Amino acid sequence: MPYVKTRDGTDIYVKDWGSGRPVVLIHGWPLSADSWDAQAMALAEAGYRAIAYDRRGFGRSGQPWSGYDYDTLTDDLADVMEATGVTQDAALVGFSMGGGEVARYMSRHDGKGVNAAVLVGSIVPYMLKTEDNPHGVPEEALKGIGDGIRKDRADFFRSFFKDFYGVGYVTSPVSEATLDWAWSTAMQASLRSTLACAESFGHTDFRPDLPAFRVPTLVIHGTADKTVPIDTSGRAAAEGITQSQLVEYDDAPHGLTVTESNRLTQDLLTFLGGR
């Protein structure tokens, strides 16, 4: 069953590996389910059922004009879970933008079937800098993302992924081939979905969703994350979620699924095994 049709008729591409306790992996912007491959493989080999899907507008999923708000994106998650028979004992793992779907699922769908959650480099609880969110990202910086994409999307992502994976002037934790892969994956998405999702993750306030986390939650974040700063998100999320554990990766950038792949995989397995 490579595709699931959502309630509004959008086709969502799904990868379903292994058998056992289900772990649903939700990717970040502007990538696809493939960004979870290393962790999905390890989970399946360890006796879990790893389910990863391409968010609408990205990868191999349909590219409708609408539906890039978090309520609709979270309904897509619920539809994928229903179609794959994930009804109990599930873990939701959201990377970057994907953390938003985890948070909204816990409130909008009352965490149905979920008994553990993981936020990795997540945008939760609120990206935008406001008077009551002083550690947030300034509006002009968020606007610059959209402006850069509209001007020259291909060139924008060349620079974007260098910060994403912590590439410096002298050293790099990833290969040029990895940067090329990330760039090509980002370019598969529609321009509409790329812009609309940037608007959503930058301006959706998930602080009201935090009390809905009534399950053990692991928060993992790199201290050198330039894409989603840890004070904006990881530390604030851990503070606002009652049953949370914060693990900080010292000097690690945003793209932890690649740059800290082995450590991230082991931390996921350890956390899930303890549940």
C-alpha cells in the first residue's frame, strides 16, 4: 500500500517497514520520508514497524493547492495511521516541521493510539518572536525565507542546507553528495507547498497544544542549531511538556538525522525500549 488517500482526496506516499510496535516518522521541511531511512532501517531491524510518509506537497505525495495548515496536515497524519492500522501502542517521532504534526495530533486527535512522542530539532512550541516569546525568530528572518525562495529557490536551498547540516568554511559533517541529495529532494516539492509550509511552521503557535502531551516525550535538539534555535524550541518545549526528557547534542546542527545519525538512532531505540 504505497499510497493513502486522505479525507480531502490527496494521495500520500507511505513507506511501511518491518513489524511490531509502530513508530510513525514525520519528516522536516523541505525534505521527504527518505530523510528518515537510516532510523527507519534500524527500527525495523530492531523489531519495530517503521512508518514514514511524504507530507502533502513533498516527495512522491500529491501536490494540491491547499491544505498546508497544521490542522489539515495533522488530519493527514491521522488518515495515514488509520489506513495502516495504527490504533494503539504507537510512537510519533517528528523532526523539525514534523514536530508540529505531533503536537497538533496530541490536541486535535487527543493523542489517539499514541503512548510515546519524540521531538527532534522540532519547531515546537513557537518559532515567531513576539513580546511573550522573546527567544523566537524575528518576523523579518522568517519573511526572508519566503523572499529567497521566490527569488531563486534553487540557489536559496544551496545555502540553506549548509546551515542545516552545519557546514563551515573549513570542515563539514556531511559530504557534498549528501548536500546534493537534500537539494534534489527539496526541489521535488511544489513551490506552493514549500512556501505555504514555511508560513505554517514559522507562524503556528503550539503552546496551547503542549498540555495535550500526556505521554512520555523525548526532546532532542542540537545546541548549535542555526535553523531552529534550541532556546526558541527544544528547551521551551521540554519546559512546557510535563512528562518530557530533554537531551541536548552539544555543538550539533539542525540536520541530526544525518549528522548525528548513529547517536539519534540509539537514543530512539533506548527511549522506545523503555516504554
